Amino acid sequence: MLNIKSLILVLFTIIFLLSACNSEDIVAPQLQKQLIKIIVGSDNYSTFSYQNSLLTKYESVNNSQLFTSVSFDYDSINRVISAVEKINIFEYLNTYIYDTNNRIEKILSSIKDSSSNYVPSGYVKYFYDNSGNLAREEEHNSQDELITKTEFKYDANGNVVKNFVCRDNTLYATMTSTYDNKIYPWYNLRTSLIYPVSLSKNNATYTSIVYENGNQGNNRVQRYLFV
């Protein structure tokens, strides 16, 4: 399936680094400028193109050769309706479906075959709670079979305190997080991303991941320090 999430997450990681604030700030930073290029050595760089302040194209060049190109199309109210990704000889298409509240309900993914036809490869469906938070994410294959389901549980402050990941209808892993009382600098970006995401309001201080039934073999603990 089209890896738009990873791409856009990289983009906003860079934006975050350019506009990050001290953890003592109680208001998340506002974006002032548009990122147009990331240079990593003379032969490796990424470029970003915009129209009317909307991201329309991302290109990544490795060793002076175009490696990845992603183009975005929008509707009349500036919602992303499709994204085409080209990686070497492969081409993928994501189509965005919205609910009556203008939230992304489903992202359909297809891959271009040798006859230049887009063949469905699966989709991701999103569910929301009464507060508008992302409550559940389901990934299906082209046969409409459920592959992965992730559920998100929030506290009163809007922080994701638990994630439950299921594969083949079996609990695969549980992630538990705790937070401080400072605003997470990425929080103001949640309405700028072009896919649904569960962003917590405060900074995570501790996260534990417990794998069920021997999955992955080892459990993990992560601690975070904001300065």
C-alpha cells in the first residue's frame, strides 16, 4: 500500500525541527514558512512544491537520480482527493474518501500494472469518537480481509494512553503511555496532516510496549526527555 504516512511524517518532522519550541512553552508553535528543499550532501536532496499554500508535489533525489515523486490533488474546498507516488518503476495511487463531517473515512490504495491500469491493493478505514479523535484504524487487503486493527484510548486531556494492535483478529501488542503537562509541539499540526492521526496534546514521558503471545520476543520501554 502507498506509504504516504511515512512520507508526510518525514515532512512534518523536518518542519517540527525548524519550528520547535522549548518544552516550557504552553502554546504550540505556528508554521511561518514553507519548506521547499532538504539537502543531504550534493547528490541527495528532497524538494517540496506548493500551490495556494497546498503541498502539490514532493520529490526525492538519491545519487543525482530521481528516486521518489509524489503528487497531490485537491478538491474545491482544499481536501486531498488523491496522491500518486512513483518509486523507480513502480507507481501507486491513493484515493481519499470523506465522511459528512469532512473527515477522512477511507483511503483506497492501488498499484499500476504492466497495462497501465491501477489494480486495487487494499484500503485503510478510519473511525472517530464523539470528540472527533481517531478511535480506530483498520487496514484491509484487496480481498477486503482485515489485516491489522489499531484502537486508541484517550485521557481527559486528549492524550493517547493506550494503543491496542490486533492482527488476524488477535491482540498483537499493547502500548501504554504517560504524559507531562506541557503542550506537545506537534499538536498544532494535527489539522495540517493529510491523513488521520492520533496526536496527543502533551509530551509523552514514558511508553511501554507489551507484545502478546510471544510476538517480537521482547517487550520494550521508551522514555522521553524534552528540554
